[in-house]
Amino acid sequence: MNTMAEEKSLIEYPSLFPIKVMGKSVPEYLPAILHIAHQFDPIFDESQVEQRPSKDGNYLGITLPINATSREQLDELYRTLSTHPLVSMVL
């Protein structure tokens, strides 16, 4: 088998990559997620963030357009978001 083909990413870097994060709709949730996004993407543009409250308003979905530079960057960002206490799910 060709290991080069197996390791080839489906994402071309750099590229704008949307990451969806879902968590409880509490005042500190959005600022915490934006802070993490800025840590992994120094040119992160908050004006491009999309927010979607759940039907009852208990949860907030956030789409972060991240400037992805490598698979390692995205993997570490997913790990950081997934382990944050205010985050329920990361897609």
C-alpha cells in the first residue's frame, strides 16, 4: 500500500475551515470559545462567527471559521475545545 496516499489530507492548507461548537448558553461561553479560537488562529475574524441558539435557548451553537494551517493545529484545537467544561460537542 502507498502510505503517502493514506496520509494525504483532504484539506488543502492553508484554508478557512468551519468548526462547530455547541455548549450551554451561559454568559461566559462565547467569550471562552472566542479566546480559544484566537489562541489557535492569530488572524481569527470574530465578525465571521455564526451563532445559533437552540429552540428553547438553553444551548448555543457557534460556527468558528478557523484559518487552518495544518492537521496538527486542527487536532489540537478540537482537543482543546472538546475538553473545555462549557462545551458539549465539537463538530
